[in-house]
Amino acid sequence: MGRYDDEREVELDDEQAVLPDQTADDTDAGWGERHQDNDDRLLADRPPHWD
């Protein structure tokens, strides 16, 4: 029987590069768009019964 990847021991050190949580192409700029902060518009559009 061969060894499986699940059974393989991997040594980790602190000097290895860690991948980012989000890639550059997964952002507004990556899609060619400007960052839009519409929190103010969303708060202004709240229904009156939410207050």
C-alpha cells in the first residue's frame, strides 16, 4: 500500500509565506470598479418601522 497525503507529515516554519485572505482580483479595483461606500444611502433608506 502507498502512503496517502493525509498521512504525510509536513514540517512548517514561521518563515513560510502565508496566502492573503482576499486576492487582488477579488476586490472592486480588481474588477475595474471604484470602491463604493453606500452605508449612508442604506441607512437613509431604512423603513420607518425600524427606528
